[in-house]
Amino acid sequence: MQAVIIAAGEGTRMRPLTLTIPKPLVKIAGKALLDYIFEALPEEITEAVMVVRYLGEQIKQYCGTTFHGRSIVYADGSPLGSAYSFLAAEPFIHDDRFLFINGDEFPSRVDIAACLQYPASVLCWTVDDPWNHGVPMLREDGTIAEIVEKPEHPAGNLISNGVLVLTRDIFSYQPKQKPNGEFFFTSMVDQFVHDHPTMAVQSAQAIGGLSTMEDIVRLEQRLKNIPLA
């Protein structure tokens, strides 16, 4: 099984640190974020399609073509937004079903394994500031009816995380442009969940991602108090 890892963003909210290092290589407790991501992958993930753009050569040099026992192929990301960076991975996906992880997420092995129990799924958890995330609306059976990216008025505190299990059907949907001109990957996922039963998997080890300098402190404290499973 393959994993698609999007590691193309500029990490502007973590400047000046990310002026010289891409966010996926920022170190948490002495290890790069990408090390944690690959350590969380289950054994069935044998290859990763890594989408890079900003300071991408550093990522290629760090990971090479084999990283933590998985082979890696690289795709070139897009400045148009996460949707077009994701679409760059399509030529390299040869499995019908694959794992998707944002390169700034801090997933746990437990949560990834739970997502893989379903044909399609999205890792979700509850936060205090849902406005800055993708917010899912659920059906009675726990599947996702709709996902809205960064809504002005969130309908709840449940957010979708950057860990998903998808099928190649996702590539049949066109990304939609936000008012700021960016094309979010969430716009494709929203169309996908309308047509494909996609389970909202509640996180057992909610860790959160890496967006700001404060997150480095938060994640290091989290690892100190509750080691990853």
C-alpha cells in the first residue's frame, strides 16, 4: 500500500525558522517531523509518494529514496495550493486505495491503524478553535456528509485532521478556488465524501500538527508526558 505525504508548504507562520528549513524537517525533541510520520506508518505501507516544493531539495537529501524502510518517489508540488500539490501525486499512485498524510501533521500509529480499518476514512477530533480547520458534518452512521475548510461560523468543534484513507476516485474531482485564490485539498475531499461512504474516525491519541513556533513546545511537552504508541 502507498502513502501520499504532502510536504510542499512554506510554513510562513513559523518564520524565521522556516526561511532556511522546510517545516517537515523541523525538529521536535531532536527528531525531524518526517521521522515521526514515517515511524507511525504501519507495515503495509511500503512506498511513499512525497510531494515537495519549498526547499524540497533539503527533503530529498534528508530522506533519499529509502527512508525508514520505505521506498520514496518524489512529485513536484504547486504554488496554487494544497489541491494542486496533491494532484501532482496522481501519476505515481498505482494502488486503488492509499493513505494520505499532511507533512505538517504528527500522527500516531494507533490512529493510522484505526483509519485503515475502513475503505475510506478521515481522522477527526475536537478542538477549541475549529474555524482554522476543515470542519466535517456527520451522518447518523458516523460517515462524513460534508467538510467545510476554515468556515467563518463553524457548525461544531469537530475537525478533520490531515490523515485520510482515500481511493483513486478522489482524482476525478476538480478542486474549487477559495476567495483568497488558493485551491484547498479539502474541496476535493468534500466532493469525494458526498459520493463515497467515508468514516469519521475519532482520534484515540489526538496530537495535533505543527503550524506555529508554539506548537514545537506543545508537541515536545506532549511527548514527554504521553509517549506515542
